Amino acid sequence: MHIPDGFLDAKTAALGAGLAVVGVGIALRSVRRAGSARRVPLIGLAAAFVFAAQMLNFPVAGGTSGHLIGAVLVAVLLGPSAAVLTLTTVLIVQCFMFADGGLTALGANIFNMAIVASGVGYATYALVRRAAGPSLRARLLATAFAAWVSTVVAAVACAGELALAGTVAWRIALPAMAGVHMLIGAGEAVITTLVVAGIARVRPELLEAAADAGGPLRAREAAAYGLLVAVGLVCFVAPFASGWPDGLERVAASLGFAHRTAAPVVSAPLPDYALPGLGRAAVSTIVAGTVGTLLAFGLAYVLARALTPARAAGRHPNPGGAPGA
Amino acid sequence: MNALEVRHLGYRYPDRSEALRDVSFAVAEGERVGLIGPNGAGKSTLLLHLNGLLPETPAAEPAVSVLGTPVAEPHLPAIRAQVGLLFQDPDDQLFCPTVWEDVAFGPQQLGLRGAELSGRVERALAQVGLAGFEERLPHHLSRGEKRRACLAGLLACEARLLALDEPTSDLDPRGRRELKALLGTLPVTQVIATHDLELVVEICPRVIVLDRGAVVAQGRTVEVLNDEPLMLAHGLERPHVLRHRHPH
Amino acid sequence: MHDGWLNPYRHRASLIHRLPAAVKLVAAAAGVLAAVLLPPGAWGACAGLAGGLLVAALLSAVPLRDLGRRLLLVEPFAIGVALLALFQPDGLRIFLALLAKSTLCLGCVILLNATTRLTDLLLALRRLRLPALLVTTVGLMHRYLFVLTAELVRLRRARRSRTLARGRRAAWRGAATVAAQLFIRSSERAERVYAAMCARGWPP
């Protein structure tokens, strides 16, 4: 999802850069607090890990294979702010050393893949965990679903940026990016969850260390990222979500076919229902999105069940420390 | 004043198992002492106490003192300049992008800048035989060169005591020879934790044997290492170089 | 060392190589910015930029074939996204403009990293007010990139030697286990690096 140079116009690139500066600033402030010197080598090594791990092949079909993206993996293991900085580090190196992602697009890429992916991913993870409990299975469920959600939302932000810049029309960008990333997100969910399960088998305390450390501070951080992501999405996506520029609708209206349903992106099960202010295509997109999300959640649940050894499924994780201490 | 004094040092791992038990010894300035013992004896753990990286929570009475100063707050920054700890894996210790930057890291933390800093770095690199390696990337160095670069980083801080964790492990014969020659000529106090018993015989007049966290023997190297029952009892053996020596 | 692909820097004693990193960074950024701000039909200006880039590449003494190969390696991503641009009014013109712009920009960045060491680039970025913490993490990532990829190769080899089942499921489980092991080793190494940094007086 690395946007190259030349695909974003000046205003979109500047907006992306501004959002990135704010988001990375939040992460830096949170990591610079006391006791945080220890995290610096961890972030550097985690960045090297993400880069190396992205080279692993997960064969899909024919000669193609999937790869790990890593935002949610790092967020689950190190926390949201460390994840933002880790992914930012990776993106900087990829941009300058490998020309992967443009120089002018670096801000937008950081916003999408470091801030949105980590922030939305961690928030989803935390919410699902709070709802589902402290067991390993709940954690894996939360990880899988969060990985999918974060991939898709990051893709939506990316689509919004491309559309705002006038590079790709919104009605192409959204289905192309979001659609493809729903599939990629499924792969990311499986891979991330498999890796987390693997770590839990060998070094469960690494999962504990990231969980729930610094409650109220974490909540404030999460709120800050949430706000920033919301602002970004509003800037990039909102101009297109309302007043849906559906060429076919306009044509149908002008030719007097307004009473027939125009061809939607996905055939909507509720063709006569339209939300106020949105066209029918928007409804069907929302339906498609909701169905996709529910499907993803269901698959995440199945995956978590499959990966949890039966005896560990309901067990509460051991608080670190000696037995009886 | 001794370069190093350890008095009744004990330490437990976070899971409460015992790592060190009542360890006591002293090292005079300029001495080279070998620290030997089987795997898991606690050699590395002991070395980590010499510059205050352990214990994690300070003890009421510090058991270790370096050049008369207890190894505890608020002396730790000064201690860490004086005690150069060579880690077992040079890749852990060479964390800067170039050799120059890595050797300069320590002196920079001490506040040196400009010509004074470059002078220190150059002298340290020359001392270990790596003059001209300033711009090299660490991962392009051989293991022996990496070890020497790590040593340069310690010497650049003008360390008075070197604590070396397995300095000759994983080195090819040439690397080992070069490092041994280097250590033998450095006029700095050294505590060398190692499995390389030949090295100990060749450059350490005195040796301490550690097993299961306790000192089981200390004394002149040739005497201790010739005591075959003692060596075998503690997972070691009498080195070949002593076997084939004539008794006088 | 088979890590040439991880390190794009090509050492030559050329005029370009000798320039300070900050100058090269600003020049590359200016080139990229100029290309991005070009209106879609300005082919003359495009050609001018391309000419300037070619001159710089020739001055740098880095083989053009080397640079060209790296350009071809990253082009496909740009082309892929650019194809989406075709589906709109005036799509072809936008598509061609996108390709021209992104190729020019890629050329600037590739020339930059072929002639400038990352460590020098980092110092320049630090002077341009990039936060110190990020400079440290980028430096650490660069340093341990090679260590971790070598470790990855060893872990993968070991895992493959012991994978007797065939098929996707075994491959996925194997790759995930390797990733998990690599993460555990990396976080343990991070602890040791932290100790090594503290042993030499960090943080100041």
C-alpha cells in the first residue's frame, strides 16, 4: 500500500504530512515518558524484525504468496505508540533506502500504515479483548479481527487520499482498494494470529508485558489516535461518502428512469431502502462492508478456536511472578 | 587499593533460583584473572555485577567495589566509564551504524566532542589494530574484527578494568591468536570469563573457578588447572598445554 | 556477504559521491517536488528534469544499468496503481503523466541512495530536525537489518530441513513459527543491546 511519488497532489501530500507529524508526535511523547529508554532498542529491533519478517512467503496459489504487513503484530506485542514508531521507522527506511513509497507521499504513507493501521488495530484489539475476556482464545480472536479491520481501514484511507488528489476516481478507488484489502486483510489476520499463537506457546510473558500496562495513560493515547484517525478519514473520505457521485444514477434520473433501481456495486438485499442523504450505491456499499466485517469476525473466531489448545482455552493467564509469591 | 573487590556477593534470578552464592575475591590493579567454570556456573551473571547492570534493584550494601568506589548509585555513570564490559555477542555491543560511531559512543556520553573525541577514537582503534576501519559497517567485519572493535569502544572510554565475557569464543585460530596477543599486551586490569583454558594458562597468572554460583577454588593458574580431580569435578578438565609440559 | 541487495549504496569516487549528504538530500527532494508539481501536460519540463537526472547519474559513475535495474524493480507498483487512474474521464493522459512523474521521482531517490550512505543521510536528517529518537531507531534498524535477515535465513533453513509434510498448511505453520522465533530472538537481543548501551553510559 505504499503510495509512490506523483500520485498525490500538493494539498493531499501536505495534509498527509501534517497528520503524520501529529500522530508521530503523540507516539514520541508517550514513549519519551520515564522508564522508556528501554523501549528505544526494542523499537529499532522491532523495525528490523518487521522488515525481515515481510520476506517470509505464505504461499497462496500458483506462484503467488502472501506476506506479513506487521502493524497489528507489533501493536499487540509492544503497544500502540511503540507500534506507530516502529512502523514509521520501517517506512522511513523503505522510502529512503529502497524507494518503496514516495518522498512526498511519506506523510500519507505514515498516516495510513503506521498511524491508522496501528491505532485502529490496537483499538479494535483492546475492545474485543475487553468484551471477550483475558483468555488466550480471546486474545487470538481479538488479534485476528483487529488485523483484518486495520488492513481494510488503512486501505480506505489510502483510497481516500488517491481520490482527493484526483488521481483515481473514488468509485474506482474504494472498491479496488477496500475490496482487495479485505482479502489481503484475511491473510494478514491468519498470519498475525499464527505468529502471536507461536509466541504465546514459547514465551507467553511477552504477550502479558504488552497487555494492559498503564491503563489510564493508554486510554488517553488511544483516544488521541482515534481522534486523529477520525480527522484524517473525514478529510479524505467524507467528501465522497455523501453526495455520492454515481454517474449511472445521474444518467438514470436525467433519462427518466429514476424510479427503477440503478445497478448498484453489489446487489442490495434492500433495494427500496435508501438512507437519507446517501444514494443506493452507498447503501449497498455499506451493506457489503457490514457483511464483510461480520464474515471476518466469524472467521477470526474459528481461527482462534483452532489455534487454542483445548486446555488453555478458558484458562486465565498466569500473572508474572513466582507461584505463591 | 585493589582494582576490584567482591565481598559476599549473592544474587537470585527473577524466578528466585540462585545464581550466585557468597562470592568473594579481589583483583589487584594490572592483574589478569581468569574466571572459569562449567556452563551455567554464573560467570556472565557475575560480570554483569561489575558495572552495576545487575542487581536490578540496588542492594542495601553493595557487594562490589571498583577502585575503592562501591558499584551503586550515584557512582554508576563513573563506574561504567571505568569498567569496560565486553559482551559475549559482538553484534549486541556494536549497535552503531559504523565502527567510528560505535567507538565514539562511549566518549560522547562522557561529553567529549570535536578533536578530543576523534583523538580518543583514533588512538583506541590503533591500539586494537583497526586503524583505517573507521567507516566500515559492522556487519562487514569478521568476528575477530568485531570483537576488537568492541574492545576499542571500551578503551576509548579509558576503562581501568576490563570484564570480558568469552572473548575468544567463535573465533578462527588467527582471530584467537590476534586477540590473545592484544589482551596480553594491554596494561589494563582484566577479568576474563572463558571456556578457553589454553588462553587462561597463557595470559592469566591467577584463576577463579566458579560452579553453581559459588567460588570453589582460586589461586595460581598452573596449580589450580593441574588439579585434575578438581577440574573434572567442576565440569572442566586439565588443559592439554599443561599435560605436555615438563614438570619443571 | 550476500547482502548487496539490502545495501543500495555503491561506492565510487565521483563528484556526486563527494557532495555532502545534506546537499544531495535537498537536491533529490527538489527534483521530486518539481516532478510532482508539474501539470499533466508539461512534457517539455518533464524532459528537462529527465535530462538533469541523467547528467547527475552519469557524473555519479554508478553504472546506468545498475540504476536502471533498480528502477525496473520498483516500477511495477507505480504502474499497478496508475492503471486504476484509467477509469475516469481523461484517464489516459492522467495515466501517462503519473508514469512519467513517478519514474522521475523514483530516479531521484534511487540516485540519492546509491550515492549516499544511510548514516550520512541520517546525520543530515538530524540536522533538519528529525527527532533524535527516530534517528536512533532508524540507525538501529539499519544496523540490525543484516543481522536479522541472516538469522531469518538460518531459521528458515532449519525449519525447512525438518518439514516433512507437503502443502500450504505446513508451509504456513512453518513460516509463522519462524516469524515467532525471530521476534522472540529479536526482543531478547533488544534487551542485550539495551544493556550494552547502558554499559557505555546511555542515556546521557
